[in-house]
Amino acid sequence: MTILAVFPGQGSQKVGMGLELSKKFKSAQMVFEEVDEALSFKLSKVMKEGDDETLKLTENAQPALMATGIAVVRVIEEVTGKTLGKIVSHAAGHSLGEYTSLVSAGSLTLYEAAQLLKIRGMAMQNAVPVGRGSMAAILGASIEDIEHFIALVDGSNGLVEIANDNAPGQVVVSGNLEALNILIKLAKDSGIRKIIPLSVSAPFHCSLMEPAAKNMEIALKKIKLVEPDFPIICNVSSIPETSTQIIKNNLILQITHRVRWRETMESLSRLGISQIVEMGTGKVLTGLAKRGAPELNSINLENSEEILQWVKTEKLV
């Protein structure tokens, strides 16, 4: 079994995330304690007993999801007595999940990732005034359909771009509110009926995020990445990378460019991947894997029962 570890992005967060693992495993508890220390803030308290609105703030949700993903990794390593590099061949993360994948591969420390994601969350939140931009998921249309609609939007109304190419028939667009509404009308007029406005505070993964990309470039210059234990499939290219310079550059580009998740899933068979394992909160990426790489086995690991069953099934101990 050749395994790809995947880590979720924003939207998968929920109050109570990581609580069960932290109660049962010291390795998981230590992850949340270290993230609290890195942020000089009790994020773990917000995760365990806070309210949804506070947790879903970008600056909280991003490090919280990273922490939960790494807690799962640490528990797997504790139970098996093996580093993740002895278990998986590659890793990928959806948007902020790319930072989680780098921590899982030993390229970035947990402490550094928590601080970077706090900066990233605040920078993305502040890049565009509230109410000026948004995002929408368009279901049942091809990527070529969406690119055609984008080409028809008059630039004087602002910009709209593809933010996430998630799976066949599932594309997320992002941009100025007026331009986004024009694109939505074009899509509806063409017969596309399933369009879901997203409850987000900013238009992520488009050119409007350029101020945030500049902030992340400054922040990342202060960080020395270590060559990862296994290749990281980057969002902006859908190509496995081990070069720290390329990975760092891709983290900057990721802020303003689309997440190429469909292309990532389509590349897995060529890489010899036979199983996709989502580590962290929720089943979003497991669902996308079933659509984008249906020939592969996919599973999500969020709690101790799921982890222990997987470890047993895969004979990892």
C-alpha cells in the first residue's frame, strides 16, 4: 500500500476538534500546548469549548486545523513507533493544509507553522475590505465552462477568478462582489442551477490577495525550511516537490493562485499511490477523493478509534 497523507483546509473546523485525541494521547496534548505557546494565546480553549464564530475566524481556524492534523500524525507515530515518513510516500494539503503537510514531513516546525498561519490568516482577512469580495461554489460545470464565463465578465466590474478546482464538476470562484454576481448570473443563464455562495470573510486564492502574499513573503523569508522527509504535492502546481526554495515560493504563490486539487487527484495513479488518508478534522477531502480519484481507496482519520483501526488494518505495528 503506497499512501498519500492529505490535510484539510478552512471550513473543516468545528468546536471540539482534537479534544478526544488530547484526552487519550499525551502526544496529541503536547501538540495543542505547543501551538498555544507559539501563539501566546489559548487557541486550544477556543477549539474545545469556544463558539463557532470565534473558531471560524481565519486567524484561529487556520492554526487550529493545522494543530488537529498534526495531532493525528503524532498519535499515528506514537501508536506505530514509526515516523510518518516510514508510513506514507507523499503528502498534500488543501490551502492551509499545505503547511500541515510540511510539518508532518519535518520541513517546518509546529511552532513555526502556528505562527505563520496566524500571520497568514490575518493577512488574508485584511487584504480586502469586508463586503468587497466573496466566493461561490459552482457545481455541475466543467473548468472550461467557468473559464468561459470569466472571460465574459467586464473587467470594469472588478475581477473574478478560479480559486479552487476541487473535483470534476466542483469549482470555487473568488473575486470582487460585483464581478462575482455577474459570473453567477452568466452561469445560471446557461442552465447551471447549483451555485452556492460561500460564507467567507474575504475572496481567497485570487489576485485580490496580493497584499497578503507580500506579507507572507516577508514572513517566510525569516523561516528556514528543511528538506521534507517525503515529497509535498503543491497546490499551485499539483507537482510533488522536495526543493525547499520551490516549496517556499509556492506557499507565496498559493495565496493568489488557484488550488489545483482536481489535478492533484488525477496525478496520483501515475505516482503509484494506492490509498489516500485524510488526517484531521472532517471528511471534505475524503469526499473529493471519491470523486477525483475513485479508483483509489480513501479514508479519513479524526479520532482514536479510526486511527487504531487503520493502523491494525494496514499492519503498521
